[in-house]
Amino acid sequence: MCLAIPAQVCELLSHDPPLAMVDILGVRRKVSMDLLADAPAMPGDWVLVHVGFAMGKISAEEADEQLKLLSMLGESEAAREDVEEPR
């Protein structure tokens, strides 16, 4: 099953290639913004992230709803582990 996780854009890092630092459940990760070329995200925006790519923008309400659902399903910790850098 593919899982895209809501993340909030913290800062834009570069335009070529388009990269941003996002916050995913308290973990900051660098993600590609290539797939959002038609509707670029800005700091503060919410995006769905899958395997290091922002797949699309979502509203803060949608992000909150999805994060609550992950928590209710007991998947928020597993999602956090998926995005943490290996130590």
C-alpha cells in the first residue's frame, strides 16, 4: 500500500532542482518539489509526501484530518519512523 503523509513546508531550499525542507510529524526532511511545478508550494503550505516527493498540495484542514486518522489507526509512529533519517 502506498502512503502519502501530510507535511508542512518550512522553507524553500533551491529552485533548480526544486527542493524544500518540510516538517513531517516533527521530523524535518528535504523533499523534491518537482511534481508541483504547476502549483508551487510556499512556506506554510501543506503537501502530501511519498518517497521523498511532494505529490500535491492540500489544505490545513485536510492535513489535520489525515494526521488525526493516522493517529487513530496507530500509524503515526510508523509514519514518523518511515521519514526519519537512518542513524
